[in-house]
Amino acid sequence: MAGSDPYDRYVADPNVRDGVQTDSRIDEEVENPRLWRVLLHNDDFTTQDFVVWVLETVFHLPHAEAFAVMMHVHQAGVGVAGLFTRDVAETKVRATRQLAEQHEFPLLVTLEPDPQEAGA
């Protein structure tokens, strides 16, 4: 036995079939989950710097994109912070509301189903 591997007897022989029959997989279409828009609403008290910081921190937007979203919210009254599955969107809304409350800002953040998916 010198020089032989004591575990060789446990290695399966690739030439032996155990008579296991595999099922053919039927291709199933998996639907993508519905997406939800997280909306930021403009107000006269929340600072622009705070909104940019929230977009960078909670929504992980690069600074330039966060600034552009903030300016859109400021000018149009409402803007999309991001598109997410419902659970993720709800979590981001909750986090944004908590941060706004901690910093004593009345920032309104809401979510709604993405209207572009309604026809899909």
C-alpha cells in the first residue's frame, strides 16, 4: 500500500452509470418584479445640500447625478430618486424619512408604481 492513496477506493468510476435518469428542464419564463419609483418632493425648508447628500448616501448616486436630480426636484416640484423593487423602494423611503427627521427637515418622499410598467 505504500505510495497508493487510501482514498482512491472512494472515487466514483466515471464510466459507471447508476441508472439515474435526469429530467429535461422545461424552459419557464420568469417575470421581472414590478418596479417602483421613489419620488422626492420640493419644499421651502429642506436644503439642497441635504437632498444631494441623501441622494448620494441612500440612493448611491454619483455627485453630479445627485445634483441634477436635486435641481430637477427644485425646479419641477418633484423628481425620481430611483427605480427599485417594492421592498427596496420602501426601505429607501423609510431611510430617507428617518434622515430627514433626524436633521429636522420636512422632506417629503413617496413611492409609486412605475407607470412605464403598467402596459408591460
